[in-house]
Amino acid sequence: MTQDEGQAATESVWDYPRPPAVDGSGTEQVVVVFGGVEVARTTQALRVLETSHPPTYYLPRAVFADGVLRAAQDAHTTWCEFKGTATYWDLVVGRVRRPRAAWSYESPSPRYHRLLGHVALMPGLVDRATCPEDGCFVDGERVRPQEGGFYGGWVTSRVTGPFKGPPGTRGW
């Protein structure tokens, strides 16, 4: 970590470990707005930190507004060599549905047991999805989605790259 006078501490994603680490030491205010509605707010988010990736934030399932997380209509799953099988969730507010905007590990591998009961969101599927206010925010800063479509990293001014995701980075 580095810190310049008058600026917040920054982290290089190249200092993050592989296999990934789960960090629950933060007190950042994480807010998710979708369909013009605040659907989640917490200071209890976990961050998964992995070499070359911006952090992925996992929010306690209990902080989501009732009914906004619905099992993905296509029952889609993926496999992570570290965390196990991911279950996907659609984000729903009223008639607005964003398929597979979120995921969780319902039976994570033992090393990632802390993720149980937490849900991650794909910022690119939330950001301005239905209105200009939509997005994921950390301490009031709008998150920029990690490039690449598949990745769920949250890019903020707190982290520096380069980040995996853009064309030509698949082999990193």
C-alpha cells in the first residue's frame, strides 16, 4: 500500500495473492442501487483479493431488500478452482430483471467458508442498468466494472492495475 499526503491509501492488485484471499477487515460503506431503488447497503462486505484483479465485494445476503435476489431463470452455474460452484441470481426490482447479475457460493470450499451467506454483484450489469442512479458504490464512489464481461471486480480509486480483463490479458 502507498499513501500520498492528502490522498487515501491505494493498493496494487499485483500485491494481492493467488490463490485469492478473503478480506473482511474493511468498514467501507457499500451501496447498490438498481431500478432507481437502493437494494443493498452494508459496512460488512467481504472483499476477495486475487492477483491482477480488482477486489470483488461480497455483501451479506441479509442486507438485500426482500425479493430483489431471485434464482437465475436458467439455473446457470460456474466452477471456480478455489471457491467451488457458483450459483447465479437475477436482480429484480418491479418489472426490471437483470439476469445473472449476482452470484454466491452455497457450498464454498473450506478455505472460502466465510463467503457462505454472501452475494457478489457484477457491477457492469448493475451500473446505469435502468436509470442514471443505478450502480455499485464504495464510500460514495461509483464503481467502474472490471473489463472482460466475465469478471466481477470493483474498480475504485483505492486500487491500481493494470487489471486482467481487457483484450490480450486472458493468459495473465
